[in-house]
Amino acid sequence: MSKPLRKVVFPVAGLGTRFLPATKVVAKEMLPVLDKPLIQYAVDEAVDAGADTLVFVTNRYKHAIADYFDKAYELEAKLQEKGKDELLALVQGTLPRNVRAIFVTQPEALGLGHAVLCAKPVVGDEPFGVILPDDLIWNQGKGALGQMAELAQGQGAGGVIAVEEVPQTDTDKYGIVDATPIDPRSAQIRHMVEKPKPSEAPSNLAVVGRYVLPGRIFELLEKTTPGAGGEIQLTDAIDALLKEQGKVLAYRFEGTRFDCGNKAGLVRATMHMALQDPKLAPVVRELLAGL
Ligand code: G1P
């Protein structure tokens, strides 16, 4: 991949049923880990990777995400008037000035592959990133997508997919790759399969929510028929890409991933972030010691 990564797609049209009743009105991507919503962690990671165009694939229930990244005139004026500069910077900093947000609609929930395909008119024929905001990846240094973009450029790879090992019993929750190791962090993918039964999985190396993909994937998605769960799967289109052009890499990112698509993961992420905060860490430690 020769061009730098400028566009990142965020599929955010899911219903978030695991967090009902809160998600009856709150988009699951707006659930906070401490004081930042999940979508903000994802956007920060995309911007860190060099993106200047963020494409949100959304639906009619997710207006809060557009509102969140919009200018809040009244609030900003009030904070300015009161000299609350730090708060003002937080409110204005949700989206850097040089970055634009574009919203496209996914009219029907036909799967992750279909959601990504909805971004085709905005992305066109250039490499792009995909971040699934449910997977919060924390790293002290460069973010996971930034690491992947660097690898894609350095290796001239057609695509890079983030992976991590999961228990063999969990393979039916993930896309699973069959890959030949290149070095401790990267591997050449041979084959990918969406949510295989543990007895049929080619490995326990699971896809997590970060992808660097070429524009060609859109044409392959257009031809992809419903797969696992009756949905149009991104995994199946990437598998077709592999058959066309060999070099799609699996990458074990540097960082810790929290699956915030479920309650346990959201609790873990919150505890982890609280322990990074000098004011909150003693409170959490005291609470845990008391238990
Ligand atoms: C999606 C992908 C799957 C991937 C997972 C990572 O599944 O289809 O390949 O492993 O995200 O979070 P979902 O969690 O949307 O069912």
C-alpha cells in the first residue's frame, strides 16, 4: 500500500441490545469510559493514525453521534463567558479542526460487510481504515490503527487486519485467521473464516475491530453473498481479496483491547482507565482492597 491512510470508517449502526435499557435512547458508542464516550476513543485513534476524513455509517437512531461532533454554540459561549477554558477546550476538541466527519446511512442492518460497503461513495478507490468502536484498544504509544497503517505502507501490503489470540472455545464469536508467521507481530494470512465452531476453527487467532483495506474491497463486498448469521460479512470479502492478491497481513498490535460490546469489557475498560488517572487510582485501589 503506497498511499497514506486518510479515511477511516466507523460502522456505528448496531442496536446495542446488550446495554438495554440504556441503549433505548443512548447510542452504544456514546456510553462513557470515565468521561469520554467510546466513539471518542475510536476517533482519537483514527486521528492519531493520520486520518482527516471520518466516515460514520449510522442509522436514524444514532443522531447523538452527529450532535456530539457538531459545534455546541450555546454551551461554548457560556463556557467562554465564564472563563472555563479547560472545559471549553474539551468541548471543542472532540474533532480537530482539520478533520471532517461525514455521515452515511445504513438503511438496513445487513451485516458488517454491508455497513462498510455503505461508505464506498465517500472512500472511493483508496486505502482506508475501519475501526469498530466496541473494541477499545489502549496503548501508551502509537494507537493500533496507526501501527497498522505504518506496517501497510512499509511492507506494501494489500491489507492489514488486527488479531489477537482468544480461547479456543470463543472462536465462534470472531473472524478467525489461518496465517503463516513472518515475525512475532505479523503473519501472512492464508485464509479467513467468520465465526467458526471451535472444532472447525483453523486457529485461535481472532480478528479484532481494526482493519486497513484497499478500495478494491468494495467491489468484492458488492459480490459477497450472506454468510455467517445470514449477514454480509467483511471477513468473506477479505477472504476473496486474499485469493486475488496474496499480501494481506495479520498484525498483533501493541496495546490492550477491551471488548466494550459487553458489560464485563466495559467494566474492565473503566477500571483500567481509572487506574491510569492519578486522582481516581487511589479510590479504585481502596475500593478493591475493601472487597
Ligand atoms: C465483527 C467481525 C468479526 C470480528 C469482530 C471483532 O463481529 O465480523 O470478524 O472478529 O467484529 O470485534 P461482530 O462482533 O460484529 O459480531
